[in-house]
Amino acid sequence: MNILIVYAHPEPTSLNGSLKEFACSLLESQGHNVGISDLYEMSFKAIADGNDFRERKNPHQLNYLTEQMNASKNKSFSQDILLEQEKLEWADFVIFQFPIWWTEAPAILKGWFDRVFAFGFAYGPGAYDKGNLRGKKAMLSVTHGAPNLNNYGEFGLKGKLEERLFNIQHEKLYFSGIEVLEPFIFPSSAPLEIRNDYFENYKKRLLHIFEEPTIPFHPLSHYQNGQLVNEFRKD
């Protein structure tokens, strides 16, 4: 299988860097083809602007979505965007490796989504059930600064972790047709002996990522006027 790791951390010797290398080595040993988008090493441009298009439908006024659709039809994105889109088309599975900074992903990863998951490429005119990246799967591998998961949850200091990740897992990946596995969460401040356990758990996840069930997000048919229909709600 073809597996793409989108890696967003500026320090190669960080925990995130170790997790990226660990996943790459293990997956390649299992016979998978692994590609890596190291966003910081690439100096990937996070700002979405008119320079993202080699030709413009309207050179006088920038409507970013209109230009994205035009570029999707004509393959006229800037070269860095086209390269990342080619990687996505190649990949059967995508792993996103990043830390949680100020409750969310690093800005460089948000910029990657803004520019690469373009209108007309990743989604549009349909979405969710009709996203253009159907047939692919993805998983978030995330580190956070808390010593364990006790700080998260309905009554935790930092709230529900799944709500922090919903914006990526549901509103970007699932929206574009990608099936999403439960995230792998690693507390970066865990002591060494516990860290080894987390690496072992990650190994088990990686060895079975193609058999794991995906998050059962509701399909679009379960909603009416943007609200989940009563019969599908869990009270």
C-alpha cells in the first residue's frame, strides 16, 4: 500500500520526529511504500494567496475558491501545491504527525490544508458522502503537553480532546471523502518507562491500520437543515 506521512514539526529530534521515523521504518519493513511531506523542511508556504495560481480566471480581483476550482480544472496551481496533490492521489492512507500547540495543529499544517485540499480537487461540488478523496483512509498521530489524558474529557481541564480534533477529522478529512481512524495520542511529558509503552501501542496500531474500523461519522443523509435528525441522535 502507498502511505503518505504529513509531518508538521520544526525539530527532527523531537518526539514527533521520532514518531515519524518510527512509523516510516515499521511500515516500510511491512512492504508498504512510504512517502513523507516534511512541511518545515520543505519551508511549505502556509499563506493562501494569489501566488498559488500560475494563471488566474480573474487577474483583477482574487476570489480564492473560484481560482481554486479553475486551477483544479486546468492543473494551474503553483508547483508546490501540485506536488502535494500528486502525493495525495498516490496515497491509499495518510498519517498526519503533529503536536497540539495552543489547542490546535501548527499553522503550517492549517496552511497545507487551505492550499492543498482545494475546491475542485479535495471536495466540490459535493462533500462528505461525495468528497473527491473517497477510497482513502487517514489517521492523526498527535502529541500533547499534558502528562496523561486525565486533563481531557467532559470534566477535564482542557475539555474533550475529540472536539479539538473534530475540525481536522470531520471538517477536512471526512468532508473530502476520507475515512478516518481513531487518533493515536501521545503525551509528550510522559516519563520514559511510559513512553516505551506508547511506542509499543503505536506499533500495534500501525501493524493493523488497514484492518481497523473507522470513526462512524454520520453521513449527510442523517442531517436535515444542518441538524442531526432525532432518530440518529444518541441521548
